[in-house]
Amino acid sequence: MDRKIGYVLAAIVFVAAFFRLFGLDKSPPSANWDEASYGYNAYSLWKTGKDEFGSILPLSIRSFDDFKPPFYAYMTAPIVGLWGMNEITSRFTGALCGVLGVIMLFVVTKKLTRNNWIALLAAAMMSVEPWAVNLSRLAFEANLSLVFFLGAVYLLEKARSREKYYLPAIFLAVMSSFAYNSGKVYLGLVVLWAIWQLKKKVFNVKLLLGMGAILMPVVIAAVFGSSLARFSSTSIFKLWDGPKSAYVFAGEIVNRYAAYYSPVNIFVRGTNEPNQSVHGFGVFYAFEAVFFLVGIYQVLRGRYGSQLRWWVLVSPIPAVLTWSWFSPVRIMPYWTIVAMVNAIGAVHIFNSLKPRLTKILLGGVWGGWWVLNIIWLSTTLLWYVPYAEYGRWQWGFREAAEVIKPLLSQYDRVIWESPHSQPYIFTLFYLNYPPEQYHRDLGSPDAVPIPRKIVDFGKFTYRKIFWPVDRDARKTLFVGGFFNLPESDVKRDGGVIIKDIIGPQGYVEVRIVGMD
């Protein structure tokens, strides 16, 4: 690599790391359900070799009966084991993979386009894009899956000249599938591409045995590890309503596929999924739409080879197969390809300008607008989200846990009322509840039925608080809202308001009451 290219890439990586790691425990302002689940399961695996339910080295993480892929938990286990369980350690694997993804995009883009400047621009764009920054600041297993997928794409391109790289490419795609569920669909696409490229050679006995051996863990996980459970709950086939709806069903598929090429969705509107969007931003910056249109034209006409065109056309398929209309996290590989396409479009536009002064002026305008958007994104993530959107992030569990942790030995029960689903996982996560004790609380791994309807354990009960009845409780901590724990009634009945937890906007979000 040219030294100048290396310096530029190092600067891009530094910027990517800054945007993904700075204030990681402050924004988003608290862990969400999946982050707490991955953090606690990683902690349990490190301490006991078992997941939260007591299953030894599971092939899938049961969690909320959605059976998450296990790889993120295994990768995070030593981090939470050595440095403690909190938002930073739970998110660190995703943030690190977000940085590695920028490096991998440079490598892949350079391989596919044979152009250093397109590769650098693609990496630079990904380092600060709204989707890439936001999703990398969360414990999304899709970040880990993306790194392996990009490695697979790189090896597939190398395999076009040296066939020995096809099996390693499939291996990396298998690893991607163990990191995130949509990786299973991408694995199928990688295998199809390899078969298409090999054609007659695909029936070579050694090659078939090699493919079979590499794919066997996926088959075992599907049969014995419930790795397909998530697809059954999110599949687009939930919309199927018999033969009479065939045309409607086909329309739903077409609409979803087209949604991922819509400039309005990509550059303006974004998604309504609360944890996958940044207020005021699309998936990419709005001014990049013109780059996309020019770049997609260049790619579809075949100027950059068949593999890139193939991935542009098939990458949205994993999201199309789900009932969600527009879910960016499910197709992160597609967004890296869009970044590549945007870079191609920008370079083509820039190179088409003849007078040097025009290039300088237009480059200055683009650069200035890019900087303004980056500043806007930064202030939104670091100040607006923690202040205005903390309610979207299950805020208050951490703060309540810090208050009640030193008091638990003084009370026999904790009754916790929460409007959020799966409140137990936040208790486990923020209290650093010993996994060995939690396993004893639950009993054997099979003792908790599927679906799990009761999440109580140990001293903790999760239900609504009704003070006219609950006021008779003794040696009990209550964690709830001030409406169900009114100050006058609590004091009248001998209770003590241990603490009112005030939210970022000055309202009482959680009230903690003790009854001796």
C-alpha cells in the first residue's frame, strides 16, 4: 500500500473509532433489552460456561425465546468478565466491529473497483454515516456478522483467479451466520455465487466434501440449537393469508424490495424502528443521493464487474423475507455496498468536471456540507438523544439498581413495576446478579417453559403496584412510579421514600419505597 494511502486510511480509522467509542456509556443513554441480554449471557458464559437459563455452551441464546445467535455473547464474554458488566463492555464488541468494518470496506472496495480513491472515499463515508455510527454504538450482533461477511466477499473476488479461496469464503460466511440471523440468508447467497462461478467443478468430490464439512455446524445449529426460531417469528410468511391473498403477498415482497432502493427511504426518511434511526437523519446523509444515482448507474451497467452488481441486486433479500417494512440493521452488508456505490458516484462526478477550479469549488462545497452534517449528527447523538429520547431507551433501570443494590440484604422482597417488557433482564444486568444464583433460582434449564410467562426470580417480583393492598407488605422494597406510590399515602402507612429518581428533563421517573 502506498504510504500516503496508508496515512489517509489511518486518519479515517481514527475518526471511525472516535465516533463509535466516545461517550459510549452516555449515548444511547441506557442499555436496551437485547444489549442487557447479550451482556448478561456473556457474563454468565464467562462465569459458568452456561447461558442465563443454565444451558452449557449453547448453540443459540434463548434470551426472550427468540434464540439469538451465540457468537456475539461468546466474543463479549471475556470483555464483561475482565472489565465488569455495563453499557460500555456490552457494546464494545459492536463498536470495535464497526471500526473493523470501515477497514474491511476499504479492502473490499479496493479489490472490487481497483481504485484506491474510491476505496478511501467509501471507507471515509462509512466512518461517519448515520447508520454506521448509530448501529455501531449498540450491542447489535449485526456488526460482528458484517465483518465476517465483508471478509467473505473479499475472498470470493480472490477466488475468481484462485479457486482455493472459495472454501475459506464460505467458512467466513458461516461465521457471519453464527453472529446474526440474516447472515444465514447471506450464507446461502455466498454458496450460490460460489456454485455459479465454479459451474461444472462444483461436483468435484473434494470440493463437495469441503463445502459439506464447513456447512455442517449450520445444519447442527438449525436442528439442535433452535437457530431458526427467530425466522418463524419475523418471517414475511406471517402475512400470508391463503391462496386468495397471493397477489397481495407478492405485492408486499415487491414493495419491501423496492423500499431499499428508494432514495427517500435511504437519504431522507429512514426507518421508524426506534433503536435503528437518528432523529432528523435518513440512513445516509441527504446530499449523497446524487452520488447514489450516478453510482448505481455505473455499477448496473457492469463497469465494476459482475460480483458488485450481484451484491447490489441481492443484498436486500434478508430484509425482504421479514414482515418489517424497512429495517436497516437486518441488511448492514447492503449499506456498505451503498457506501461503495456512493463513493463510485462521487468520484465519477468529480472526474467528469473539466476546469480544475470547478473541481475545487464543488469539492469545497461537498466537504463543507459533509462537515456540517457530521457536526449535526454528533450533537444529536451526544446531547439530543440522551435528553429528549431517554424514554425510548428503558432509562431508569440503571439508576434504580444503583440505589437498591446496597439495600437488598435489608428486605425480603422487591416488587418492581415497569411499563417495559422483560424488566428482569435489566435487574440481572445492572445488579451484576450472580449467574450461579440465578441458575438456582430458575432450577434446571428446562424448568422455564416456552414461552416464558413469569419472569420473577429470587426476591424480585414484577407486577403492577396497587397501594391499597400492597401497603400491608413488610420487609419489602417497592420500585415504581409516583402515581402508584403517592407520597402522602406512603408516609401515612409507615413507608419511607428512599429516593425519587429524576429524569434528564426534571420529572420523577422512578420512586423507590421501603416498608419495614
